[in-house]
Amino acid sequence: MDAPSDPGLDLITRLPRRIRLDEHWLQRNDRGFVWWPHRLAQRVWSEPLVDYHGTSVSRVHIETDVLRDIERRAEAVDALVPLNRVASLSHLAIDRSGWLRLHASLAVTSENLNLVGPLAVHVLSLQAADAHVKAAPLSEFLSAPIADSRHPTHGARSQPDDLLDALAYYADKGRGDSPYTAIDIAQLTLMQPRPWVMARSGGDGLDAELPFTGERPSILSGSGGAPETALLQIRPAHRHPQLGAGALLRLALPARAPAAIANDLNLAEAHAPEGHQLGAWTIDRENLAFYTFLPAVAFTEDIIPTLIWHAAARALWARTRLLP
């Protein structure tokens, strides 16, 4: 088959049929759609193609409303830190207008559609379900109204879509061992080409040092000077509190920052072309870190190598935001 001239738009067009979304609660537009799985709207759209280092890329966004009219924004941003540390494929962020949303994005090309298509299904399903689970407790904790809305023609949806049972489905698939084995992770050290300064694998997973302000590995930083690399950790034995087995990817920067900076990075990276935004910026041990959890059911052979490269690009992108 010929490659689509606009791969992002092609993905958006196929997605409702692939997940069997109820057309009654779907509203289409030129580059995407809005649908109501229950009381919260979920938007899916594709940006026009841009040229990025000689490759045509279309960024596809998946976003679900959670709360609105948040008045205590600084307090609310702090409250998101532990929630984003258990992020799966989306982040929670509060924009300047006081809206709290779950968001993820995918950099789509003609070459990666086979990988991105299933990922988009996982993102949409998990995000819609997670938003409806978190909305009520966050509304009470932050004293902000739930961002419920109505279909412009059919009004409020009284019965939730079956898709909102996705968390139970993923948890059931995650009851056993992770499909990402220690042997698979160890083989990652043999990647060619590879984006790291150095990497080591062991029984618990992979640790790789990625360029940040420089390429001097942390093992040498004890001789004087600040660390120059970001640490990427992959833990195949990690179990998610909601989803069970899978693989955790944690990118830690040698940069301290308040929660507001992590929130701003989540908002800004949604529009950066460097790679998939699957996961969340947060604060871990006072430093900036990006967390992604890949559920067991999302396993493919090439997904972790892809996300390793995207983590390397993310570290360099974050440096330009933090150290312009």
C-alpha cells in the first residue's frame, strides 16, 4: 500500500473504527474529533505536517478534560507531583486558564504507523478511563468543579461507554509477569546506533546515561563539577498500582526545580516535534524526572528502543527549556 500523504490524519480517521467508538457520541471536525465516553469530553486531533530534519511529521494529540476553574493553581500543581510519578501514557497538567487535563501526543510519520496505531489505542482507552476515575476525588481535594460537558446535539451522556472499563482490562492483563524480560533489557545495551554515553544492565534492568549539559558520565562527577548526564532507568519488574505488570521508564535530570516547572514542561512538550509524549514530567527527590509506564498489553519488540531515543531527545529538549 502507498504511504498516506498525511499519516497523522490517516491515523485519526481510522481510530474511531478501530476502537468502535459510538458514533452517536462522536463529533468530527476537519483534523480530528471530540467524543463523550461519559461526562468528560475527550479530544483527538492531528496537527498539519511539518518537516523535522528531513522527515514529515504530524503530531497527534489525545486529551481529556478533568477539572475546570482551578483557583489555587500553585497548590494544585504541587498535588499533581505524586500522581504524575505513577503516570502511564499521559500526563496531568494545569493550563493558565485553570483547566486540568490528561494529555498525550504522538509524533506520526509514514514509517512508524504500525507502531503508533496500537499506541494511540492504548493512550485513548487508558486516558478516558483514568480521567473518569480521578475527576471526583481531585474535584473534592482541589475544591474545583468537574469539567463535565455535553454533546452539542445529543446532550449529556447518562450511561458510560464500555471503554471506561479499560483499567480493569489492563489490570487483568497485567496480573502475570512482565513481557519485558531481563534478557530483553540486557540486549538493549547492544543497540547500534545508541544515544547514550554509557549503559549498564543488571538483574533489575537498564541504567543509561544520556547527554544533557555535556557527556561526562556521573561516575566521573565525584572528581569535581556537576553531573552532565541525565539518567534513564528501565525497570521491567516494576508493577504499576493500577495496571500491574509492564515496564517503567524513568528519565531523571541533574536539575532541581519546583513542581511548577514540571507542569510547564508537560504543557510545552505537547507541542515539541522531538518524539512521542507518553508519560509525565514530575519531581522526584527534588529533581525533574519524566515517568512512563508501558502496560504489559502494550508490549512490542521495538517500542522500548523507540522510547529510548525519544528520551535522549527529551533530555536535550529540556536542557534548551531550562538553560536557554
